[in-house]
Amino acid sequence: MMVPVRCFTCGSVVSRHWEEFRERTREGDEDPGTVLDELGVERHCCRRMLVSHRDLVDVVAPYQ
Amino acid sequence: MSGADGFEVEFVDRSERSARFLVRGLTPALANGVRRAIVADVPTFSIEHLRVVENSSVMFDEMIGLRLGLVPLTTPLDDFELGDTVTIALDVEGPATAYSGDIQTSDDLVRPADDDVPIIQLKENQRLELEAEAVLESGKTHAKQQGGVAVGYRHLQQTVVAGDRDEFEDDDGPQIVRGVIEEGAPEATDDDVAEGDLVLTDSFGNDLRERYPGKEVDVEDIPGAFVFHVESDGSFSVEELVLRAAESIGSRAVELRETVAV
């Protein structure tokens, strides 16, 4: 659904970086690893939160 | 900086939300005590109860409540006591995304630490309106009340050059160290460092083979020296977090002494 607010493992607030990450990697063509480095998401626990996320709000929206 | 009872604190890396510092004169038990105090003893504000007026979003009230609870709120600890509450309101109408920055608070001192945390994406004709109570509690009650993020420590390690590496020996890959090392062999490096200087392992790709080319290097723990890495979730600065944690250990030690005194 929505991107988790915090990293499941360490608790750092990762959701702040989601929109920029999505724009640059899914809509843009940048390398996800480089984008995460630039966003300051260093630990691999936090990186997997963004890399493995998929927005589902649009999919469930019609069903209320 | 040096304390009255022999602790020596030296900062390696320092910013508002993250710091790395070396403490000498600690026992392993006390080092872990400091870590636990940072995580569990320093209270922060976090949203606890919701009164939902309208929620026509795609998420249940409980899911919104969980997400709101995880948003870090600034916590001026001098002005509040454990258990104090602050009233919070959120009213967003779609099509829009509700961000933590849309949260209104009854006290200007307590507000979201970041304004760009997405709470819920709202479509046409969807609306989220709620009131909530944020409560000041310690990390013992719930992980959302923890002020420290990824708090940990390592032994400070010293590098010692044991001799030259045999150039015909099989290459057994990189020799990895992480965190901070104390330079024990400045003559074997290209850097301009003195013996006893602290060096971030990031500066040489965490690989001792890079730093001491052609040398056989041993790594030894330095007794009583710990390198802490502390990050704050934004509720307050790292400095305040660590000082409050140390204060809480101190006050509990005093309490113990008074309780068992004859």
C-alpha cells in the first residue's frame, strides 16, 4: 500500500525519501544504488525498504 | 573533553542527527548500559490515541494510527514531563497526499520533525479528518517512543604491522575492518597521520590491504575504548539524547545507593 514510515529493522524514517526515489528510478532512468547513496540511505536494511516497495493505493482505490 | 571519573570522550564525526564518538575508560557493561539508556530511557513524544472524525481513505483507522505514531515529533524535554500530552489535528481532503507537515499541534514546541513523511494518498472525494493525543513516554513502552535509531558501539581497534606479506602467497581477498581504527603504524601508510590518530575505515574502503599495501597487519582491541555510533530520529539532537541517557544512568545509580544505604 503506502511506503512504510520507518525501516522495519533499524527504525530510521525512510518514507521521506520514497517520492524522490520513485521519480528518479521508476520514472527516470537512474541507477537505484546511486540514488540511495545520494539520498543518504546507507544501511542495507533501509535500502531494501525502498527498493522492494510497490505502491498499491491506485490498485485498491476503486474498492474503497 | 574529560570527566571527573576518568572518562574521555572524543568526537570522530558529528552532525545534528548523527554522531560517532570514542569513549575511553568504559567497561563493556557500562558501554552497553549507555546504549540501552539511549534506546529505552530517553522519552520522546509520539501519537498514541486517535479520534477519527472522517476517514474515507483506502486505509483502516488502525493503519493510519500506526503510521502517525511512527512520525517523529520534536521533543523539548525541559518543558515537559513523562506522561504529558499534546493535542494534534489533521485534516486533508483529496485529491492530495496527507504529509506529516499537514499535522497541526496545540503546542508550537511539539511538531513533526520532518514535514515530508507521507501518511496516506487520498483520491477524489476521499477525506481524512482526525484529532489525536501525542504522549511523552520512554522507549520501554513502545519502539515509536525511542529517540535513538540504530544505536551501537564497537571496540576501538588498533592496527599493528606484523611484517611484510609474502608476495608469492595466495591472495586471500580483502582484510575488512569497520568503523574507526587507531593508527598503530603511520610509517606504513601514504597518509599524513601520526601514531594514535583515529582513522575512519570508510576512508580506505574498509580494507586494510588498501591502506597498508604489501604488509601483514594485525588488528587488536584496545581495552576500555568504545566507538559509539548514534543517530537521532529528529526528536532532539544526538548530543541531547546521549547526555540525557548518561544522566538517567547517573540518577538510577544514585537511587540505588540511597535505597541500599543502611
